[in-house]
Amino acid sequence: MTEQNLTILGITRQELTELIKKSVLEIKDELVSNEDDLLTRQQAAKLFCPAISIQTITNWTKAGKLEAVRKGGRDYYSRKELMSKSNALKKFKI
């Protein structure tokens, strides 16, 4: 295809390529930031100092002290929530 033959809504091939690249990068950044926010039970347990057991995380979830996000049959925990509730639960690792 030549530059002249690819005209969609008045944009060139180069402009379309740049638009697609920008959109993909924005979506990637959003997905990465969302995934970084969610931790497994193992990762959540290791954030506490000294580290707590996975069973403690499970117990706190069942008791309503922590809120789990259920994805694909697994529980994930928000890093922000863990940090905000850490003082009430136990010391947080720095």
C-alpha cells in the first residue's frame, strides 16, 4: 500500500500508525497499573513486617477486616487498601 492509497477519514498511514501506537500504549499502561494494584494473598502477607501467614489474610477477609477482589476463582487484595488498613491490623513493611 502506498501513502496515497490509505486515506481513512482524512488521515495518512503515518498518522494512523501513530494513533494506534498511542492507543495501545495507553491501554497497556492502564492494565499494568491496575494489575500492580492487586496482590495475591501471598504477596499481601509478605507486605507486613514481620510477614504474616496466608491463613491470617484469609481469616481477616472472612472477618470482614479486608476486602478481596475475586478474579478467576482467586482472591486479590488492593495494595492501597492494605496500606490504609495496615495500622489497624499490624505494622506495614516499609
